[in-house]
Amino acid sequence: MRVAMETTRKITVEVPLAVLEKALGASGTGVTQTVCAGLQLVAASGTYAHLRKLRGRVRFSRTAAELKADR
């Protein structure tokens, strides 16, 4: 993930080494990419919560069988 310099901000954070190592292992990328991915997940958490509230309330115009056949 490359971002132009004018759209980035350099930060300094202190994180427990065990947490960082676990996150790096899970992401398979470097520290910067791992931190960016984690921040994106935090930013998206509000959207996820909203979607969970909609569970069972959304009506689709196509059935599951139609969606599966359309693959």
C-alpha cells in the first residue's frame, strides 16, 4: 500500500511487543502495512456494527438459489 507523502502522517506509537509480533505474523507484511490495516479495521467497525443491527431486516429481490445460479 503506497500513499503519497502529502496524504500521510508520521506517528510514533508504543505497543506491546507480543501484540506487534502476533499482528505482523497474521498480516504477513511490515509494520507500516500492519498498522494501516489495523487502523482501517477500527475505522470500519462502526459500519460493521450498523450492518449487524440490520440482520434479518433486509429484503433481497433475488433468492439465494438465484444468486448461486448466477455465479
